[in-house]
Amino acid sequence: MTPAEKDALNREFHELLGKHLHEWTNKDDPKHPDRICTRCGVKITERNYADDVLDYVADPRLVLREMRKRADFPELLASLDVQMDPLNFMDKYILDTTGKLVKAASEFLRKEATDENKSHKTT
């Protein structure tokens, strides 16, 4: 996986979680030192910009932490076939640093969003 692919995967998962990268106009304009996010209105500082996107690919525990906050976490586990023994799960997803868990979680979140959109259209 190239660094660009890794970055894209991390950013996609970050946004699928409902988070976003702060964006602003006049990035290099000294007349406008205040940077306000054009997406959410938050004042951007070095503190809240620098660590905006975590490295979910390199540390699958971060994926688990985020997904545990969701009510549909058991469904994610079911989609991963967690019925396999814990050592296989750990080897396949937790010790992996190639992005298997973040890819699976992203696919799960995309499917959930698609299913939710379909249910809203039929009601």
C-alpha cells in the first residue's frame, strides 16, 4: 500500500465516522489569520488541526475504539465472522497493519449508509 492509498483509506474511514478534515479559505493570507472551518465553523488551531486524522491502518485498535461507540458494533463483529477463535481474529485483524480492519469497517459503514438511505426513500 502506498502512502497515498493509506492516507486515502484513513481519511475515508474518518469521514464515514461522521468526522471531517477542517477546511478553510485564505490559507496563506496574512490579512486573515483566523482560520474558520468552512464545513463546521470551528476556529482551527494547530492543536485541532494537526491530529485531525488518526492512522487507523497502522493501529487497528483505533478502529475498534471508534466502532465500539456505535450501537451497531455487534453487527460489525458478525460481519467479520468473529465466531472464529480469538487468536485467529487477533492475527487476522488486530495484529495486521495493512488495513484489513479499517477496510472491513469502512465497507460495513458504507453498507449501513446505503441501507439507511434506501429505508428513508421507501418511507
